[in-house]
Amino acid sequence: MTPTQGRAGRLLGAVTSRDGDRVTTLELFFDLVFVFAFRQVSEIMTHDADAAGVVRGLVTLALVWWAWTSYSWLGNQARASDGVVRIGVVGATAIMFVVALAIPEAWHDLPGGLDGPLVFVVGYLLVRTLHGVVYLVAAGPDRGLRRQVLVSIGVSLTPSAALLVAGALVGGAWQLGLWVAAVVVDLLLVYVTSRAGRSWRLKSATHFAERYGLVIILALGESVIAAGALAAREPIAWPVLGVALLSVGLAVALWWSYFHHLAARAEHEVSRHDDAERAALAVDAYTYLHLLLVAGIVLVAVGIEEAMVHVPASEPLGWFAGAALGGGTALYLAGTVLFWLRVSGSWTMPRTVGAVVALGLVPALAAAPPAAAVGLTAGMLVVLLTAEQALRGRAAVQVRAAA
């Protein structure tokens, strides 16, 4: 199937996407930078190992996410592997690599080099500005979409940029407050203006669902890297191998909870709506609610990393790591509940119960040895998903019997 080109697309080299288009290899290459960025975010949390460090990490993650999700919409509007969009994605990849390098110094600047917070902010704003410029080209003759892009830049990015720059300059406690405000302002104003204008276009539901499924894979990959990187620093021993393998099992359980039925069913639900409602669903379910899923996975990765650190000492996991494992799992499950609720209108009670149970397990996880804590988290997920599968099978039998 050959993508169509409008007159503006032919002149400027933006090839409009069509329904059924899939993710390009250039987009996959672009995503590699974000594996590194997610890893750097988890380093912020483990560096301080306290509530303030977690908040700083989540704020950084939200900014990184907003850069990534912006380009997911761009790649859905026009083929990322062609024309000016390709140039923009390649440029954004290079700049985002610099942004990812600066993440550890975004909050704790090291002496003797460039100003870390400013490097992070300037790079991030360059990525967002480049996205806006290329999106205007990719919109072609679609005046409604061009107006929506301009509103997004002027109404949300401009005040957010001012807050980010101010926070980078003042530093300290003020930086956290200003950057939290920047994230809230950007996400809130984009949402409000998107709802008011309703001019975003979702060209291919297949591309969009695949794009966000891949970012879940990338985040899960970061959790495996967290276990493997620390395990590789220790002598190979049964306790180290045990925690490493249980960590992989936990990552598999998280993968299962998203890709077994949920991802494909959600794509089907989005595809069956008309253009305006389909774009609105994509904004809510993917752009916003998937941030909860990725944040949950990153927190789980922090818990896994802390578990690997505690293996040689043979000591309890501790409250910070226990809260990261249990809280991250709870956040992830809650995100899948809200995701499915938005696309289908149905509430998934087993996962709601699972999120509550995961949160309630935090004290037990904190007091348990590392292997037991990771194994308990993975085991809880396996029991939950097995029960969910059994309930779904029973419901399907009842429907067939009624027919």
C-alpha cells in the first residue's frame, strides 16, 4: 500500500500516513535512545533512594515521555522514514541522546563542566520545537491540524519552557516546584486545547497501538538491564542467579499482563470508532494513561536494582525498594485498568484487586530477603493473571451457552 501525498507533501517531502501503516525502522532506532533515558531516570531514583528522589525521577520521566509521545503522533501523521520527517526524527534522536546524557546532572550538577540542568532543558526544548516545526510541514493543507499544532506550541509549550528554564537557573528546592509546575501546565493545557479543538488526526490505529506496545517493551527491557547490569558486577553465585532469574520472571509477568489480550483488544476498540473519537481515545488511552504504565515499570526496575544491591549483604530489602516493587506494580496494574476502561468502558475488577494487593504487600516486601520479595511480586502477578484468564474463559463459555 503506497502512502498518499498531498501537494504540500510533495513539495516539502512529508508523506502522509494511511490506515494500516506500521512502525518504521527509523522509529525503532529513535526509541533506542529512550531505553538509555529510562535507565538514567531510574539512576536518579536510586541515587537518593528517598521520596524526593522518586519525585525528581518521575518529573524527569514525564518530560522524557512527553518528548517521546510527541514524535509518536508525528510518525502517525506522516511516514517517519521519508522526507522532512526523517530529517526531523534523526535530528531529534541526536538531541535526545544529549538530553539522556544530562539526566543525572539535571538535578545534581557536577563541577567542571557545562551546567547540567540547562543542558537538559535546552536539549528538551529543542526536541519539542523541532517536533512542532516538522509537524506543521507534515500537516500539509490540513488547516485544523496546523492550527492545533500552533496552539500546542503557543499555549502549552511556551509557559512550560519558561518554568523549566527558571527552575534550571534557580536550582535547589525551587527547581523541583517549578519543574513540577512545568509538567502539569504542559500536560494539562495540551489536554484542554486538544479537547477544545479536536483537530488531532489518528491516521493509523495499527501504527499507534504498535508504537505504544513497543515502548512498553523498551521499558521492560530497562528492568531486565537493571537486573543484569548489577548481577554482572557480582561473582556468579546462586543468590545472584536466583534474584536475576526471578527479575526476568517478573518482567515476563508484566509483559503478559499487557500483551495477552489487552493490547490487541484495545487496538480493535480504537479502530472501530470514527476519526474524531478515535483521536480522542488515542490522546486519553495512549498519550496520557500509558505514562502510568511506563512509570510503574520504571519503579519496578528501581526495586529490582535495589534487590540486586542487597543480595550480597543478605539483608531485608528495605522500605524504599519494597515500596518501589509493590508501588510500581500497583501503579502499572492501575494504569492497565484505566487504559481498558477508557477504550472499552468496562472495568476490570481482578486487576483493581491486584493493584490494591500489590500496594498492601509493601510492608512484607520491605521485610523480606531480596529473592523472596521479587519472587512474591512475580508470583502475585502470575496468580492474578491466571485467575483473570480463568474468569474470562468462564464468561466466554456462558456467552456461548446463552447463544
